[in-house]
Amino acid sequence: MADPETRFLGLGKPGRREQPAHESLISPTMLEEVPLTGLSFGSYGARLRLWKMELQRFADESDMPITVCHFPPGTSKWNKIEHRLFSHITMNWRGKPLVSHEAIVNLIASTTTKAGLKVHAGLDRGQYPTGRAITKKEMREVNVESLGPHEGWAYVVRPRHPK
């Protein structure tokens, strides 16, 4: 189990970074489960095996179930983060040259809203293996339970060996 003073970031990537809990808004010790919403495409798509394997690994490490609800295809407009955040990021870097990764991250991190929303951003320089194939046997070991009528769009990944 993870040190309660640490929160994990970058769920979908092998080699997640860790962040001290005092930099987090929510401590892992405050949660009984981890709720996630996401799009149904890209690195975190509902049908991607590596994503579910990494969710399983996180569920096992944190000893918490992870509830995932993917937005159906074509509905990213319902994502509240996109509405509340991305337009402000775009306005913040309007007219500024995006000359490096550092410049982009700094512009994103300096974004705030009148409502008090503040953005925290950092550049991940990790090297991640590509082409990792997840076998059917590995997928059978994922403790996943489908929720609702649209299999794969909403599910819970539970720890395999709760403590």
C-alpha cells in the first residue's frame, strides 16, 4: 500500500510520478474509493487493456476500488473540466509563443479563473515503453465489474486482495 503521505499521478502510465500529499487538495486517506471520469478515446479509452491493467495495479496498491465512467463518443462537450478550465488556459497563452515544453507548462500553470480555480502543472520527462501487449490471461486477472447497460463505459476496478 502506498504511503498515506503520497498521492499518485499519471494513472495510465507505467512509472507513475508521486506527489507529496501536502501539495494535493485531497489526501488519499480521506477517500474510500477513487471516482474517475474520462473520454472514450486516447490513452484512457474504455476498450484499452493497458489502461485497465494500470487501474488494477493502482487499486491493489491503494486498496481502494476505482469507479470509472467514460463519456460516450462525441460527448466530450459534457466534460466539466473542459468548460471550466481549457478556455481559460487558451486565453492565458493567447499571443504568447509556445517555444518549448517548459513555456507551455508554465503558461498552463499560471492560469487562474475569477472563481478561484488554479491550475497546477508539471512536465513529465519520464520514458515509457511502447508496444506493451496485454494478454487475455492478464485481462482475466483484472477484477473489473461492469456498471449499467453500456458495458465498458462504466465499471469498477476493485483490489484483488483487499487488506
